[in-house]
Amino acid sequence: MSHDAYSADVQTHPAIRRVAHWLLALSILLMIGSGWRIYNTSPIFPFNFPEVLTLGGDGAISIVHHNDGGVANAIAWHFAAMWLLVGSVLLYLLHTVLTGHLRRDLLPVGPRAFLRDFIAAATFRLDHRLGEYNAVQKVFYLGVLLAIAMMILSGLAIWKPVQLQALTWMFGGFQGARLVHFLFMVAIVGFLVVHVTLVAIVPKTLLAMVVGRASAASHQIPAGEPHNIPAGE
């Protein structure tokens, strides 16, 4: 006679991954805030970001003392955050590759699985199990890593358009690099909105990223099916 087993959903995050995650989050927020202030000095599109959402100090005071509206402060923040971003991304990638987290938990993912899980998520029928990544999450996480890489490359093309003229040329010139930089910034902001929303829906994922481990209520596993393997272990 077969018997059903019970197993708790568990999610774990090693200390290195947690440190890399929070440093990456901090660097992205700093780069977005300072980048919006820099953008406002020379907009690509016919709008500016509200100064209260930007980073660079009080614009009126900066004009009085530096005659630049805070852009010098914003650039300083942007470059400091850039090095933090690069360092945290490298730390995260090194850890995920060496521990097998990338191969085990985020790969493989195909268009059929993504479409299936996306439709289920859009109709509020996607079953989420703590410690496992569905196809939508996998694509989003891999996609934000690609967006960050493109942000870094396009940012280098904007920073050193003469020294890195081959890279700048690949983006269609200086203005092309600015456009690519802006569009991938939008993609990252979109990811943050979705990411924070999902965390609000499943708050124990935040607990796991803060203290390293979280578990959900036990669920039933039919006999003969493998037990859940927590992501990150």
C-alpha cells in the first residue's frame, strides 16, 4: 500500500549570496537615483524625473554654490555606485557558477515552459512553492542579469566614447549608447517593481534573503514523487 509523504517548502540563501544581493540592490538604487539627475540635465525624451526621486542634493543650493543643479554630485554618486555594482555582480556570478546555483536553479528554461507559467501567472493560477523557481522567475532573473550587463557596457561607452570608440560604435554612437542605457534602466526598474510585488505576495522570500533560511507550511507529496530540493542548497 502506498503512503503519501509530507515535506516543508524550504528556501535557503548562503551568506555570500545575501551580501551580493543587498550590495547589488543598493548599487542599483544609487545608480538609478543619480542617473535620473544626470538625465535631467540633457533629456533624451520630452520629460524630466521629479527632483525628489533623484540623487544629487538640493538643486537650488547646488546652483548657488556650484552652478550645476547637483549634476556634479550625481556623477560622483553614479561612479561610486558603478564600482559597487560591478563588484557585487562579479561576486554573485562567481558564487552562482562555483556553487552550481545558476545551473541547478535557473537553468534550463525554454519558451514553452515560460509561456505556460506566464499564462498561469497572468490568470492567478501559478502555484508558487518556496525554494523553487518557476519559468517566469528564471527568465526574469536571467533577464535582469543581461540588463545589468548592457547597462555596464553602454555606461562605459558613454563614459569613454573616445577611448572605447569601438564599443561606442557598436551602440550606434554616443547618443545610441545613451538610448540603450536608458532603455535597459527602464527594464531594470520594471524588474524591481515586479520583484518587490512578488516579495510582498510571498514575504517569506524576503526572510530567506535576510536571515538565510525560511520555510513554508508542509505540503503533501504523492508517493513515488521526489521531495522538494530547496533552492540554494
